Amino acid sequence: MRILETASYVPARVVTNDELSQLMDTSDEWITTRTGIKQRHISQGETTSDLAVNVANQLLAKAGLAAEQVALIVVATMSPDSYTPSTAAIVQGQIGATKAVAFDLSAACSGFVYALHTVERLLNPGQRALVIGSEVLSKLIDWQDRTTAVLFGDGAGGVLVEQETTGPSHVLGEHLATFGDQADQLSAGQTTPLTSFPGPVTKVAPFTMNGRAVYRFATHEVPTSIRLAAQQAGVTIEDIDAFLLHQANARIIDQVAKRLQLDRQRFPININEYGNTSAASEPILFAEEVQKGHLRRGDLVALSGFGGGLTVGTLILRY
């Protein structure tokens, strides 16, 4: 499987740290020093599928393809429009991809890596797929809770991929892992079953997170995942040109680079502008690095996601 095109989209509305300080007891300095975040983009009426449709149309336009030429659409998201239909099904209908099978994948901030891994195994030679991470996390946030409200933003990113008809896959190595015994460390969107019949319509719970536990998990498990994926790919971590990590916290990325004993410059970052966009963060970063010319064809790239589940996943691929 190889990546043909990349694209991203974020809502126009920007919410700065200073604006958040008007809503809760926080400040730009407090947020920036602890997370690296300066602002985030917040949806004003746009749904998760709206963001994903924008990305899908960009990808098709860049490749000069009709929607009917896509065989599969997978949307990684933890903030879907609804339980059903899937966000991917809505995207399929909106863009007119009448021949595509479509479904969502839920693996929180590891979702984009999990989706790419899944798509590689489902595509037949010559088939193409849209793999999109799309999130409207703002609808799951308690805007009075500074432990979570300062972290998250909305956005979408994705890739158009094609399964090779000849030659090896451009995906060289992978490692995925789930730690369900730590599931309670990060949650959002929980619903409550009825305790009596009839009962009230269930409400959706906002984000809750044990920040220290997630930080400890990420700084230990992500370096391990990267090393294991590189080992499977038959390369060393020194061979990798760029490490595109989930943009959860700048300090996490600093620690991962330190534990791998690699130059921090090989770990691009854009969390300062977008905050944590969960499954969308890696494809947004990927698209930006390609657009800026920082990633070129032939470069060896490590994509690594980590978060709710708890989950971690890394792919080593040749762009």
C-alpha cells in the first residue's frame, strides 16, 4: 500500500489560550508551559462528517479521481456524528462514492494508525481507499474543566492510498497494542444504561482524564512501540527521516525523542496551533509536512499514535 495524496482541514474559528482564561482559572503561560498549546480550532456548527467530507474532496481533487474510483472509506474518530449511521457512511453518501464500502474505526488517538493498518489488509491490488481522521472534540468537553478543556481542538486530516499491483508494500513495519486494564484513565462520551423502565434518555459524559497516568503511559509505551515497529521493518530508528507522533502534549514528544536518543528536530510539531485533535492529529501533521516540503517521496516515516483505550500504534512507511 502506498500513499498517493494527503490533505487536512480545520474549522475557521480559533480559540486562544487568552480566551480560555476568560472562562476558567488558567492563563496562556500555564497552558503553554505544560502542553505547548497556544490555540485550537473549534467547530461552529460543522460536524465530524463535514470536516471529513472536506478532506475527502481535497484528496480526490488532488489525485484527479472520481469518487466512484474509491473502493473503501474508513474514518477514524472518537467523536462521530452519531452512533449510526457511521461518519464514514455519511461521507460516502456526500461525495458520491457509490462503489465504496465505508465504516468508522474507534481507537481514539491511535485511530489513524489503526485505520491504515486495517485498510492495508482489506484492499485488493489496484484498489484505492480514503483513510481519514476526523474529530469534533469540542462537543465532548466541559468548558469549565481546565484539566481537559485546554487540551483539545477540532479538525480532520487524511490520505488517499492505493494497494500496489506489483512490488512490496510501502508499509514496512508495524506495532499495535491495547492496554484495556487502564481504560478508565481517559474516557469521553460514556452513556448510562437504564436503572429502571421506563427511564430518561441517556446523556453523554464529557472528557475525563488522569493526565499523569496518560503521560507516564505515553512516554514509556511510545518509544517501545517505535522500536518494535522499526525492528519488524528491518530498519534502525536512526534510519527514519521523520517521526510523526500524535500531538497530545509537546512535553510527551520531547520525552519520546529523549528516550530514543534522537534529535528533537526529527519530531515535527504543530500542537501549538491545533491542540490535541485525537485521530486527526497525525494526518493533519502529515499533510502539513508534505505541503511545506519537509517530507519528500522516498522518505522513511514513523507514524505513532497513543491515547484512549489505552492504545498505542506505530507504522513505519516509505512515503
